[in-house]
Amino acid sequence: MTHAAFPFLLPVASGIRIMYYTTDNLRDYQQEMKLRLFKEWEFHQSVMVQMPTGTGKTHLLAAIVREFLHGSHAPVWIVAHRRELVDQIEETVSRYGMRKEDGRVRVLSIQWLSRNGQTMDETPALIVIDEAHHALAETYRALWKRYPEARKLGMTATPCRLNGKGFTDLFESLITSWSVEAFIGRGYLSSFDYVSIRANSREQHLIDSLKKRGADGDYQIKEMNAVLNRETSIGRLYESVERYAHGKKGIVYAVSIAHARRIAACYSAHGLDAVAIDSRTPALERKKLVEDFRRGRIKVLVNVDIFSEGFDCPDVEFVQLARPTLSLAKYLQQVGRGLRRSGEKESCILIDNVGLYRIFGLPVRNHDWTAMFEGRMIGNALSRARTEGRLSLPGILSLPEDEKQREDELEVVITHDRLMESLIDRKDCAPEKETQPVLKSYYDRQSGLWGLRRGERMTVRPQYPEVFDVCGDRAAVRFGNGGAGVVNEAGQPGIQLDRCRKMKFMREDLLAVTDCAGNESYIDLKVNRTYREKPVVLAFGRMELPYSGVELLKVGEFFFSRTGKPYVSMRGVNRSGICFYDFYLKIPDYRVPKDCQLVDPVWTTLFDVFACVLAGDDEEVYWCCGRLADRSIVVMDGNGNYYQVEKGKGKRYVACNAPRPGEADFHTVMDRLKEEAGRCAGTARQKQLQEEERKRWKRLEEIRNALPFRMGMKWGLKSGERIVVPPRYRKILPPVGYYCAYEENACQWGVMALDGRVVVEARYQKVEIDGDGTVRLTVIPGKVKTIKL
């Protein structure tokens, strides 16, 4: 194994220093995740890593462990929650040269550890938790209590829990990888076709009738089995596989052991090689069946939560969802079994016989893993009433209306070719801001307090006695101590005030505050300044574009800036005297500092200097000292520093009133800038002329089919029905290339281009144009002048 030349050193809590290297056998995103993890370990003892199912978490895990062992002789434990995953991880780890016989890396099931952990006499330096979304169980928590000094790494595709509990009491931080959409778009995961039951189908009505919940908050298995484990429902499962995945290899997720066995029996009766695997299947038999499935001897595996996590078989061609669930983690883990890439697999078919996409969205939908990790958002299904109509993804193409309305229990939601077209289109076009629910307040009856949330995601737990108003990403609230203020969506205060009666957000980032005596004041939220009168916001230029707009507040007879360093105009400045020039605003002001120097003192006086607000600059208001030939300006700030400002580029420091040792003075710098600006202006003019010439030749090409036409006694040129040269000449001959001969007066001929531009003045007795651009001009009979166009 080759390594990059540079090592990274990382201090470990136990005093060990880990040396890790850049490995060449990892993909780019895996390498990025590994480097981010070791960087995160410099600040945190335990870290969770999120990567979608099928993107190689186990390979990344093995690479991390191997690099960890370069600088440590203490053992590493890898803990899984099922025996099958132990065998699979051991096989992957062995490929990285770490065999269990060496004793440095142990792969253990959590069940074995809970029974035998007390008798083990070794202390691990690193504990890796595979499928770490299970780590909230007490058996895992015991590892934190027993080995507090060991580093912890959690690997999962879905850092969420159905009960809404976060992981922050075990893991200090979360590192997230690319989205499923990005992995598919870049070819690391398989594209897919998605087929689902319709919203008004019989199966969907049956699933909507499920009311009972189990101990984990999901649907109760007993009720699901009673409702769905029926001959008619199982028959429809087979029909959907036969129709959309005939002859393909796949996995079916069933409700219960009885349901799985009945599905396998039905499929087998129809000639489809299918077997059921569940927790009661003996270990050796289960291993043999899985091996037969991998080798293709068995076409369909029907299981009950056995192959939801960690099962690696890339050539799975379809996944059938026959088990309803309220768990986002289960949904993504199940569909993820089909998204692994395989050399011969073009795409995967996801057959959703329980309508899960309608509550979770398609597998490419983005999720706020950080909010779920922190316990601010529940990893469950949203209610259909609240999600209907807003789960479609931007760029995902819908099918024709006639296909949607067919009398059929199933519908094709998306095909793999349309999905890929959509991902490519979204990659090529400018990224759009993803729509998200608006921020709202909510009341907690138990505590009598108010909190904040976005849709189903809780952003601030109930803690405010009152929420006055919510606007955008901010909320005006009353704090527990009686004071008031403005907080962001996470509850972090931006403005804090004394007691008040009322607060209300206004347009253009203004906040109206009514104090306890009933007096109103207004706060400019951009700069946190208070006004007694209601300000009028004046906008100049285009505020939605950077470096293209400026805002002022008019309060009474004065104009106030919205910059960090405040500025107020002179009394009585007329609105019409304030002018906007592309990238700066000119405000008449004779209070010019005495130390302000001019770009061209010969032609400019201090009375020509004005206050200047730069577009896109919210620091302060400047003094404009003059303009250069390239249309840039030079401004001075309140500390005597000078900047050159160009349109669309912001400001650049050039000089100051008190130059530092080795720094040129103002006039020397200005001489150089004026020379450079002159050259730039000349170059810009030349480019402008070239661009105009290019556009002209393009226009000539468009009217190359122009022909002479006569109107009255005059001739012109017409391209189709479009007149390109009005009829004003005595005669025009048919064009040759882009040019034609014209007669202005009797026996006075010249040459013009098809757009009417005169190339040769009309003063010759005769003109002849050749196809190669040669023109023969007869001055007088016998005297001919030749030119090249």
C-alpha cells in the first residue's frame, strides 16, 4: 500500500499520537471524510459520521482503523449489532491487512460484549460503532461508562430516531457526506425507477387504517400482519413484481415472519425462486441461503428486518417495500439495498407497495441530518395531510396526465432516465434555494411557554413567555427575565431590550417597538440603531445583486446610512440631489475633512467632493476624491485611508494620509493609477470596438440573402420581408458576398455593405465587385483603381 509523503499528527486523550496518511485506494469522498474525521478528533473525543447506504462506510471504517493503528499499539474494537455484520466487517477489514488473529482489531457484536465485556482485560483506544443510530440503547451506553478515555466513532447512514432523541449525549459532533442525489449524479450510486401504489388505491386505504403503535413508536406488527397478511394483498405484491421486475433479482421487506413465509410461498408457486429468511432461520441455513442469493441460485429474498442494514449485494435489481413504517431510517436503509452500483446493473427498480414515498419523499430527497442528530427534528413520517403536494423534488419530471389517470393500483413515479436528466439539469443550471417551511412559533401546554419550529423540526424548545412576532429567520420574543429581544431560528439573541409592551417586524428590516408607556420607536435591524420617527427606506440600484444597490433611511429632514459606522446627511438635503451612478451613491455634503486629497487638484476643488455610499459595502460612508479614466473612483474613509473602487469589484486599498515606511505617498500612487486607468480605458475601448464589429458581421451573415428592391424611383435592400436599407439610391446592383454597388447620382457609383454602411464613396463612373473581395473602380474611361475589401 502506498502512502502520500506527508503525515498528520493527532494528539489522543490517552497520550498516544496517531500518525495517519493519505491512502490511494479510497474514493475522493471517502478520503475527504477521513481527513475531516481526524481533524474533528483534534477537538472532540467522539464523532459520528453519516454516509448514505451503499457508499462504502465499511471500507472507510477499515481505512480509518488501519491509519489509527499506525500510531497506537492499543487495540481497536468494532462493534456491530448483528452477527451477520460481524462476519462481513471482519472480511472487509482483512482486506486492509488486519486479521482478527493479530489481536489488534476485534470485531464484536454488542450482544456478546454485553455478556462478556466485564471479563475482558484489555482497554481499547478506539471503539467504532457500526450502524450507530442504535447506539442509544443501554448496551451501547455501557461502553461510554466503562471506557471513557477511548475515542468513539459512530458510522451510520441515518442519524435519526423515531422517538426524536438526539445523539449529543454520546457523540459530540456529526460529519455529513454528500446527499444521495449527489452520489447518484456522480455515478457512485445507482439510478432507479420508482413504482408506488396510488393515493386512492385499496392498499393505501388499508395502510391508512392502521392506528396502533408499538413500543418503538412504529406501526404495531400484530395489527399490520392482520391487515396486510392476506391472500389478495400478497397476490398484488406478486403481480407488481411480475409486471415491473420480471426475471430480476431482488429483496422483499415483509411485515412479520408469517407474512414473509407466505410471500415466498406465493412467489414460488408462480415459478419464482423465492425464500424467506427471518430471526428463526438457523444460522448455517441462513448463511447458505444468502450465499445462494449472491450467486444467483435464488432470485428473491423475503425478509423481516434482516437485510435492512449492512447487507452488501450490489447486483440487487429490485427492492420491494411490503412493510409500512413510520421510521425514516428504516425506509432509507431498505431502499438503499438497491442503490449500490454493480458493473452489469443499469439501474434499480423500487416497488413501493405501501406508499412510503408519499410521506418520506423519493430517496434523493435531502434531509437535515444535523437537526435530527441534535434532537431538534424527529426522524419519522410526516402526516400525509401536511405533506401532500409538497414532496415533489425540484427538477423531477412528472409523467403525462393520461398515464397518471389510468385505472391501475400502481403508478410510475419516476424512471431512471428522467431522474438522471433531472440531476444533470440541476447540476448545469444555477443552484436554486431549496424551499423549506417557514419559521413559526408554537405553544407548549405542559410548560406554558413558547418555542420555535420549521415544519416538523423544532429549532428552539419552549422557553419564552411570549413570542410577539416572527419574520423570516428571526423572532421577536419576551425572555424569562421579563426583557425582550430578537433571536434567530436557533434562539441566539441578536438584539436585547428592556421590558416592552409590543414588538412587530416591518418591511425592509425594521422593527417597531412599543414600550410600557405606549411610546413607539423603530429599530433598524441591519445596524441595530433606534429612531423615534418612523423611517422611510429609499433604495437605489438593484438590491438583489451584489455591488449593485444602496439603501438610505429618510427620517424627518435627514438621510441616515445603513452602514456599521453611522452617517447622517446635512439638514435639508434635497432628494433629487442624491444620485446613483452604477455602483455608488452621491450625497451632496460640504463638510469635507481638511485632510482629504484630490485625484486631480487642477480640475477639482474640495467643493466638488461629495459623500459616497458604495454598493455592497456596509462598513461606512466615504468621501469621493475623484474619478479615473476607466470609470473607477477613489474614496477616502474616516481614518484617512484611500481606496480605488471599480464596478462589481468592491474597494481596494491604495494609499493613506500618513504613509508607513516604504509606502508611496498619495500623489505618487495617483500618478500610477491614472496611467494604468488610461491604458485600461484604451484597452476597454478597443475591446468594445471589436465586440461591435463582431456583432456587425453576425448581422451581415443574417441578411446575406438581401436583394435590391425598387419603390417609386428609388432603390433599397430587403431581406425577406424586412427592409435593411431604405429606398434612397438611384440604383443598387445585386450583392456579391456581403457588399453591393450602388449609384447615388447619375454616373456616381460606390460600394456599401448589406447593412447600408458605405465602404467606398459614390464618385466613380463604374464599380465591379469580384467574389474574392476585389473591387475595380473606374475613375475615368481607361483609368481603373483596384482595392481589396
